[in-house]
Amino acid sequence: MLGEKRHINSKLFRNFQRGTFNPLCQFIVKATNPLVIPLRRVLPGFGGIDLSSLVLSLLIQSLLIAVLLFFVKGSIGNPGTILLASVFSLVALLLNVVFFAIIAIISVVAALRMVTTNNVVHAALYLLVVLAAVAGLYIILGRNDEAEVSLRQSLEIKPDFWNAFDHLAMARMRVKDFAGAEDVLAEARATGGCPEYWDVGIECSVKIGTLAHADQWSEIQAYLGEDSPCLEGHSSGYAEVMKHLAAMQLDDVETALAIEDKVEKALSAAKEVRMLDMPMIMGTLSHLQGVRMAVQGDLEGAIAAFWEADENITYIPAESGMFKLYNRLYLVEALFAAGAHGIVRVLAFR
């Protein structure tokens, strides 16, 4: 058995080492070589860093920004600003690559443990980790069909895997398939033993999403009254965000400020006990403030708030990742509304 495990591990790692020789990597190398090789002759690498590829990336990114500015505003603006935006853009791209690499490593480690453990129960649990991680990435990337395949496979292993039902409903709501999300909830209820907090949370999310999609903001405020169970437990964060948005859509600034005050108090309480979800609460507060300032016409303040929210909200878990993307949509809209300077900043952000 030990010899078989070593054979499996060595075979897996040999496959990893062949990564740079797969067709996709070869295509990228061949496509970029005509530009990289001449630069490499005058700009050799330093400290293991391929400076020629880095410089080429900056030049291409700067060109893209300049072209977009020219078509939108009729001029390219300050070259120094464009170069700085290109640097920020590449750094943001690198951070995203690092994040997804971490998720991939977690999945690979779980997969390795799955094939090397002698305990069937442990193997099943490791498989659930792999399937859930892959599904979460698929949802964030908008690959809902692939996400559903992974989630359905996890439910075959553990029929009462409520997190899988949660992600299935989330994937349906992402594409405005609220009826499909209701079907997922009905399926979970039919399984038996569905936790009440989860049941209420998903039901609230589907109802709020349906009303928001129809721009029925008054109905959302009525649905999310002070005694609404949606404001407690599983869906409370989403409910508070949507209630705040509804208030601003209806020019009810007083209610919006009251919600921000409630979140700020929750943040103060979290800081006292050093709760793990403190960054998420900080991100939520910044997002709410950004929405209010954007509606009130303070675009610079809104942009700063959305940036701060983005820095605090993570891609993990998938619910947080979806909120991060949701906040970024507001950030992009505020940046474009800010004009030419905002366009440069949004490209740097990308």
C-alpha cells in the first residue's frame, strides 16, 4: 500500500512538472516570443525576474488605456498617469492570480489526501472539500453549469450537505433564475432535517432578489420591517445591504443612516472580541457608505468607500466573493461617472 501511495504521489508531481510543456503554455510562449525576445536582448533578467516580459506587459496595458481614453475623451491625457494606472492594473492582476492559486493549492492538497488516506470517511470529506472549492470558484467566475455539476456530485456523497444547496441557490439567483432558486429550496426541504436558520435565510434571499430585480423598493422596505426574520441569522448581511439600497432608492436617508449605525455598532463589538469576520463587517460598512455617497452625488467619497470595501471583502467563502464582485460593480460605475480620471482608475483596478 505504501509503495502504491508513493507511486501515485510521484506520478502526480511529475504531471505538475510537465505543466510548462502543455499545449496552452506552448501557445502563450510562441505568441509572445516575437515581442519578448528582441526586448530580452537589451533588457536581460534580474534576480530571477523576466524584466522583458514585465516591460512588455506594461507597454501593452498602457497602450490599451491610451486607446480607450482617446475614443472616450478624444485625448490620451497624462502619459505618467497612464503608466501608473498600468502598474496598478498589473499588481491587481497578480494579486488575483495569487488568490486563485491559493484556492487551487487547497483543492490539490485535499485531492492528494483523498487518494492517499486509508479511511473511507476521511476520503469522502476530502472529496467534499475539493468539490465545494471548485464549485465556489465556478460560481465566482460565472460558470454556473460547471458549478452545479460539482455541487450535485457533492450531494450524491452527502445528501444533507446544506452548503451545497446554498451554493446552488446562489448560482440560480446570480442569473436571475429566482424560480430555480425556489426549486432548490424545495429540494432541500424535501431532504428532511433542513436547519431553520438556513431555510429562512434562503427564502429571504430569493424573495429580496425577486423584488430588487423588479425595482420594487417600497415592497423590500415593507418586507424587511423591524420584526423581519430576514434581519437575523443566515441572510442578515444580504438583507441589510438590500434594505439600505432600497432606502436610498426611495430617498430615505434616515433609514440608510440607521442601518449604517447598526453595522458600525456590530463592528465595534467585533473589534472588542477580535472576531474573524471583522474585515467583512468593515467591508459591508464601507460599501453602505459608498452607496449613500454615490446617490448623494459625492463620487470621490463613494469611490474611496468602495475601494476600502474591496480591500476588506475577500473571495472566501463564495457568498463573500459574490459580494466583492457586487461591490466592484458599484466601484466601476462610480469611476466611470467620475470622468476621464475615473476611467484611468478603473483600468488600473482591472
